Amino acid sequence: MIEKKENVVVKTAMKRKWSLLLTVLLDVAGTAGTIAVYYFIYKVIAEIVDKHAMVDEIDKSVITSMCIGMLICVVIAVLCTIVGSVLAHSASYSVGYELRKGIMEKLSKVELGFFSKKRSGDIKKSVAEDCSTIEEFFAEHLGDLVTGILTPVCLIILMFNIDVKMTLATLVSIPFALIGMIFIMFNKKYVKANKAYSESMGNITSDAVEYFKALPVVRIFNSHGKSEDALRKDIDDIYKYTYEQGKHSMFGYTFFTTFITASLLGILLMSVYEYCSGGAFWTIITKILFFYIVGANLAGPMMNLTIFTLAFRKFGVAIDNVNDILSAEEMVQHEDNTKRQGYDITFENVKFGYGNQDKLILNDCSMTIPEGKITALIGSSGAGKTTSARLIAGFWNNYEGDIKIGGKSIRSMSQEELYGNIAFVFQENLILSDTVEANIRMNNTTATMDDIVAAAKKAQIHDLIMTLPNQYQTVIGDGGHNLSGGEKQRIAISRLFLKNAPILVLDEATSYADAENEQLINKALTELSKGKTVVMIAHKMSSIKEADQIIVLDKGKNIASGTDAQLMESSKLYRHLWEEYLKGSNWTIEGRVDR
């Protein structure tokens, strides 16, 4: 049985339930005041028309009292509307604030693997658009619901008290209008298109960022990369689902708007019928004036109800998107009183698959990475090298078996303990749109400027920084000075010198660097690795040859380990990897093709 997720959005909104309830009550009071105005208008019309507009015969005290009553009701309606609007917006913005803050707090607690499933564009859409949709619903559309239901009901009751037949003539088209509204509300194709449209808007945010980053390469090679194909598909999907929404709501909306205004025709026909049947002319005139005023104002609230229905659909999608983040599983810290002793790393019969345990990436994998030594993980593509490195970093907790550091399970470590002891150098590291200093410091408030400069020197990036316009205060990243891939990597390595963690994980750290940067990065990493427990992944066999230990992974298992010399003797797969590497390294252009 699948456990139903807690609706965190609703729970957050309930914290403001009294403000929202008071808003609804004020909307009710404001609507009642507006309805009362119609009654006073009818009384004034009746008094004037009944006296055939003879000024001397009109009871001025009645007119005066009715006008005073109207003024009081208008004031009440306006005050209730203003106060209700202020309360609604205050409550809705508080809900939006709590949701955005909750998302940020949640993202700091989820497994790091969450970000490999949830794209940045989806998260951005939830923080910006979906939270705004939820705010707008509470601020604006709750009032649409109140007026959309209460106004027609009260007006209809008032109309029945004045003239039953004229009321029926006014309402004869309303059921047909409601059919149109119901058609939109329960149209599964419209609901499906609306949800697909929302998903497409999230996709295009992520894919656009990826595409624009890849655009220079795509244009140089005059090709269509995956990022462009994905973005084109998103654009097509948005067009498609916008059209689908319109197509599947067009009939209902047209039906609704046509019949909601047809009530005025019913009033005219009934007036003619009553007059031809011998009705009193001045009485009919009074009713015509009143019912035309009221009948015309029936359409507005009911249109608001339709708007509410559409907004509620959008609100539901937004709740699902935000709740999907807020209810995500957090890293679970298991109870374990074992004290960590050292920084050796052990895998004990680890089984792991990305969301599908039937397709295992690591399958009963056991290995030991000794403290203070350099251990390289190698194997064919898909053997589980990067997965192993990321499991050490606590990217996922849903694996079988155990992973320990210094004899203590990483599941029992707090985030501060785990991440405080591990430093990472991945293929591509994040550079903030901020100063060089801020990028190296990374919220390390205790580091001095001398510490930052020393870290940059060890990372072989200090000399380059000194050539920048404002040196360490130069803004880099998307919002400032652009750096090459190798230069960004050395900025990232500077952070690690400053952090000085005892365990270092290197995942293809030089893959994006040119020859000059690669040499500088290797020099920096050699300095950084001294005295540390190092786990390195590299496709270049030459870069792992001098490792203290090499572990060969195949189909998620440790099939061999030892030094380069030992594995050349004992492992057929290791020798094969070397042969393939040497073939690739010795590739040359063999000849010239003349036209």
C-alpha cells in the first residue's frame, strides 16, 4: 500500500485559517451590503414610477430613508471589501513566504541525489510561479468564490419576493450557462492539457538554460544538439497544450457566456407578455427597470465563478508541484554510538539502483579504501564508479548494505560531520555569480584574506586572479568575468584547500581542461591530496597508474584490486582497459585527402 504524502501546502495555509476565514466573512458582509443596495434601488424606483414621476406626490421621506440606507450599505460593502482585501493579501503573502522558506529549508535537508531527479527549472518554477499562483488564489479567488455563489443566490431570493414569473424568465437561461461551466470543470481532456502545459513551462526553464550554455558550440558545428531538440520540443508542447486548453474549454466557455447574458431577453419577453395580458403599465415598468439592473449583474458574479474554477485547476497543479518538494524525503540519521576511528572507507555488500532496485548499479559491492592513500576506481562505462563516489558523499540513503568511514556508518553521521570530512572535485563545478573571494570563501567566515590567497596559490590560480580587472574582487560567473573550464576548476580547488577536509573525492577532475590547465590542475591536486584519503575516478589510465590502490569495477562489483603492476598480471579487464586507452591515445590523422 502506497503511503499518502502529507499535503504540506494545505498545512501551511491552515496556519492562516482565521485570517482567511475572517476574509470570507467580510466578503459575505460586503456582498450582503451590495445586495441590500439593489433592494433600496427597487424601492426608490417603485416610489417614483408608482407616482407616475409626479414630484409633488412622491414621498420624499421614503426616498430619503432609502438613499440613507443605500449609503450605509455602500459604506459597509466598501469597508468590508477593503479590510477583507488587506487581510486576504496579508494572509496569502504570509503563506507564500512560508512556502518559499520551507522549500529552501527542505532543499538543505534532502539527499543530494534529489537534485539529479528534480531539475533546476522545476524547482525554480515551484519557488516563483507556483508559489505566486497559490498566493494569488488566496488573495483574489476566494473572494470570487464567495461573490460567485452568494450574490446570485441572494439576488434570486430578492427577485422571487418581487415577482415569481419575471424571476423565472430571468433564470430560464441560467441552467444552460451552468452546463457550460460544468463542462469546463469536469472535462478530463482540459484538465490533462492544463497539467501538461504546467509541466512544459517547468521543462522550458531548465532546457533553455542548458541550450543557451551550449549555443556557442552548437552554432560553431552548425548542428542540432540534444539541448536544442529538447527546447524545441518544449516550445512545441507549450503551443500544443495552449491550443488543447482552448479547444477543450472553448465550447463550455462560449455556451456559458451566451446563456448568462440571454437572461435579459427573457425579461423583455416576459414584460411584453404581461403587458399584453393586461398588466398595469407602471408596475411593469418598475419591474423591467429592476430586473434589467439585477439580471445584468447576475452575469458578473457567475463569470467570477468560472474564473474561480479555472484558477482552482491551476491552483491544484501548483499545490502538487510545491508539495512534491516540501514532502521529499530528508536525509535520515540513524542511531549509532560507534565512534569514528580514522578515515578509511569501506563498502559492505552494497546494492543500489536509481529509483529501481530491479536495475542495480552496484550489486553486492564490497571494497576498502585505506586512510591516507590514493585509491582509483576504474571500469567500463556504467560499472558504478561515479555512483560509488556519490554514495560516499551521502547522495542517497536508500541502498542495501553499509558504507562506513572510520568504522562508522555514514547513515549515522549528521550532514555537518559527513560533509565536513569530505571534499569533492567533480567534472564541472559551480561558480557563483559573485566575486573571486566569495567563490573561494564559500561562507567560510573564519578565513582571512591571507588564507584565501594562500589557497589560490596552492590551486595554481593566484597569478591569473591578479590579472583580472579587480583581482579578488572581480565578479565572475554568469554575471561577470568569464573563465575557462580549467580556470573554474582551479577556483573550485581553491575552496578545498581552504576547507582542508581529510577525505578527497575526485571525479574526472581534469576532463574539461586543456593541456596547460590540466598540468596546473594536476599540480594542485597533488598538493591537495597529501596526507588525505583520496578516491579518484579517471578515464585516462595514465593518471591512475601511480595510485596506491586501483579497484576494478564491473557490473557493479569489485572484481579486482591492487597496484598497476599487480593488476596487469592478475586482471584481464584491467589489461583490456589499458589496451583500449593506448589505442585512443595513439590516434593520429593518417593521411591527407586532396580534392
